[in-house]
Amino acid sequence: MTDVFDRLVGQDRAVQSMRQFVMSPVHAYLFSGPVGSSLHDTVLSFAAALQCPRNGCANCDVCRLVLGENDADIYFAERVGVSWRVDELREVDRISRRRPLAGGYQIVVIEDVELTTTGASPCAAALLKSLEEPPTRTIFLLTAEDVPPALDTVVSRCVEVKLKGLSEGDLEEILTREGADPSGARSAALAAGGNLRRARVLVRDPALAQRIARWRSVPAHLAGTPASAAVVAAEISQALDDAIAPLQQMQEEEMGRLVDDAKEMGMRSVANRKDVEAQFKREQRRFRIDELRFGLSALTGVYRERLMDSLEGTEEGESRAQHRVETSLRAIEVVAETNRRLSLNIDESLLLNDLMLSLMES
């Protein structure tokens, strides 16, 4: 790498801006972008450039320390619940007023700041207070996947850096750079839906191709009876269970690193272990839903292929082809309706059984 920003694939415009910003930094930056757009990696790269005497050379001890998330002058704020609370942001403010231990800045990272506007007691005002009265050597780095109007005042106190969604090619390049097999990187990138974190999980999963094949084989295994529909639904549910395993392994490794860091600091255990574990569970739930949506997309692809083949037949006047067109269209609508119902928090087993029965009847 020529500098710390070279690791940010697909974000050329944002990188160009950040290289300019580090030359004369201000007190607060807001990084925004869609789910999986490498917000966390971007913040780390920018923080390294701020701390590095050569503005992010990627080769010095300072850069390596920051990129490894081991710089004592970089504080990653953590929340307990789904939304930020006032007392958590007050603690952030307290830490922001510490003097940096080394010669750089005291950098405070607050992720998902859109969650200061949600919950029973929105607390964006507490964050705004910190941004309006920043200490001289403190820089706030905020991230948000979505920037609602309620954050307008906070945004006005920051320089905003907007990231774009990652393409399949971007994800494939990142995974390959990180040591993944090119074939595995390609498969994971195609299945990740632009989400870098998900891509990093999928590339570790040797059963990814088998799950794709299982979804695509669903129509062939619906034998016309409720029993066959139940069997296929159970097989899909088991595949979803198996898909979580690589994510759980990654989370165990992350927890292991947190435990090691705690020991180095003389602590008996990770101070916020319960909070981290709760966050891991939420991530597993989101991953499972993403996996289900991906499977539904693969299934839709099968019926679209059937539709196109049948349309060619109708041009030749085949009556059976017309029937296949109609059934394919109904099946596509059934899958689309299942995708919509995912947002209603319906029991997964019931959802899958309904899907298979509806496809069998279409």
C-alpha cells in the first residue's frame, strides 16, 4: 500500500477528499453510506492518517497500531441497547476531554449516530453539545448508514464524507486482497448484496455453493403434496442454521481478541461482554434475514429463467408454453410476497411452509 487509503476499494471520491482533509483537520467528520459500505474500515483509515506523522503512510508503527484498533488515543464509543442513551453520550463527552497520551489527537469514534434520534428518549442534543464545544486536540468521527432530518443540526457541525455502495467487483477485489481464493471471492461477492461484512463471512463458508443449489432446486423437489412442501421448508431452514456457523466463528475470534486486550490491560474480563454478546445476537438475526432474502432472490431467478424459456415457446404457438408463463408469473409473485412479509417479523418456519405450499399450488 502507498498509504492507508489504498485499502478502501470503490471509494475513490471519498478517498480523494480524505487525503485533503488530513492536511488541515477540523473537529468533526460524519461518514455516511449504505449498509456494508465499509464505514468502519474507512473510519480506521482516516484515523490512521490523522495520527500518522506522514498523513497515513501505512508502514509506520502508528498506522499499524491504529489499523489494528490498538491506539490508546482512539476511543470507540459503545452503546448497550438498540439506541444511544444520554448517559452513554455523556461518557463520550467526558472521554473526549482527555489529553492525548501521544503526540497526535484524541479521536472519538461514534458509530450509528442515527440511533441518537430513535428510542424512548432521543439524545442527539447531548451529542450536539459535545460537537459545539470540542477540546482543541479532539476529533470526532461519526458514522451513519442513514442520515434522517432529525440529525440536520448534528450534520451542520461536521464535514460529511459520503461513501457509495460497493459493487460485486469491489467486494471481489477486497476479498482477494485479504487472501481469499478468487473463485470463492467471486461467489461470496455475488451473494453479499453489496455488504462487505456479509461478504467476509460468506467467503469463509464452504457450503455457500450448496445453499445456492438447494434454493435453485426447490421447484424440482415440490412433489405436489403438503408433506413434500414441509420437507423442502425444513431443508431450507436447516441450511439457514448452517449458514450462521461462519459468522459465529468470526464473532468468537473477535471476542477472543477482546479478551486478550482486556488481559493486557490488567482486567479480569471484557468490561462490556454482555453488551458485545447481545450485539452479536442481533448481527446473527440480521445475517439470517439477509441469507433468506438472498435465497428468495436465487429462487426468483429460477422462475424468471423458466418464464423466458416459456415466452419463446409462446411465440411458436405452444399452448403448454402459455400455461408455463402463467405459472411462472404466479410463482414470482409468491416469492415477492414472501420477501415483503419478512419485514413483519413472522415466524420463519411458518413463512417457509407457506411459501412452499403456495409455490406448489401456483
